[in-house]
Amino acid sequence: MDGLNTEELMKIGLDLAGWKKLPSDSAVHVKGTNIKKVFVSIDVSPFDIYFAKTLGCDCVLTHHPIGKSAVSFHKVFDRHMTYMLEKGVKKKISNFIG
């Protein structure tokens, strides 16, 4: 069986979250194909990359943004403000928090 590519993996994640587009703080840093085994972590260190490789992983998936996705991280706060407003938080409070 052929593995997935990075675009397909990202689509699965978006579908699971119920989102149509990639959030500002997310990115594929290295495109890949034939991905069968994924190492998932909240924070990834150089050792984790090495460890994933020794485990035979084809992809490393992390939560906290680095690189190009960190540059757009400020846009995440706009999304958080929208969520708060949708849930009934007053605009004055959401602007203070965001």
C-alpha cells in the first residue's frame, strides 16, 4: 500500500478539525510522499527528529510553530477573537485578550 503525501495528511487534519483552510500558524516545512509512519509531538527537538528517524518514521508532526509559520503566528489571535465573539464573549473583552 502506498503512503500519503503531506498535502493529503494536512487535508485529513483540516477535515478532522472541521476547517476549510490552513490556519495561519500551520505549514508544511518539508513536502513528502509515501508517508506511512508519523512521529507526533507537542514540541520537537533535534533529538526527536533523530529518534523519529531511528524509529523509521517518514514524517514528524509538531504542534508549536517554527520557521515560516511562526512569522504569521499573530494572526492566530484574530481567530481566537472570532471564536470568543461566536461564543458570546463581549467584543471589549475579546479585544483585550487578543
